[in-house]
Amino acid sequence: MTELNATPEKELPGETQLPGADSEEASLDDWASALAEQNDNSAVSATTAGVFQPLSKVEPNTTRNDIDMILDIPVQMTVELGRTKIAIRNLLQLAQGSVVELDGLAGEPMDVLVNGCLIAQGEVVVVNDKFGIRLTDIITPSERIRKLNR
């Protein structure tokens, strides 16, 4: 018998032996009961598997109906003129008529963001005394995905 299979001659503190049963036999019994329980559960799963219906193939014409479901979801569209970083001390000193310098240049296209994601660029226009934006460049879906991965 090797040292790994040898049984200890002295009982360690806090370690108890099962009365009338060897610890190896007890662990084998535990494994046997666990396997039996697993086999019982798999039999139950097989009987309940018939409850679920198989998935049917989606036809191409139903894709249009799926898109119609999301067309009324509102999103936040923002046109960004430019950005800057400013210390709170300077922010608190701003008053009416103060000028804040932005990083955008005059005549440069404005960024159009939808939910914070750049989707287009455009130029500012005035329509009926309101500002608007004329889109000059739309970011392709592949470019948007590439920017998300950065």
C-alpha cells in the first residue's frame, strides 16, 4: 500500500469517523446518491421537453413588421457646436455677455449625435426663425461600429 492510500493511525483533531463505516465507503455512497438524483432529474427534463414548441422559421416578409415596432421609439438627437474644458472657478465667474471659447472652428461642420453616438455632420441653417441643420455627411454603419470598438 502506498502512502496516499494509507489510512492515518491517529485521528486528527476535529476529524470524526463515521461509526461502523469507513470514510471511503461513505464518500462512495454520497457519489452514488448524487448520480441517482441526477438520473432522476434528467428523466423529468425529458418529460417536460415536450411542453415547448419548436421554433418556426421566420419568413423574410415578417422582418418589415418587426422594424415597424421600433419606429416610434424616441431617441435624443444633439447637434454639437463645439466643446471646451473649464475650471469651476472660471465657470462661476461667467455672467451675461461672457464669451466661452469652443474647440470648433467657424464654418466647420457640426456633429450630429443620436443618444451620444455620432451619426452625421452638417451645417447650420435658419428655417422660420429657428435653427436647423442640413446634413452634409452621414456616417456609415460600418464606421459607427468601428468607432464603438475603439
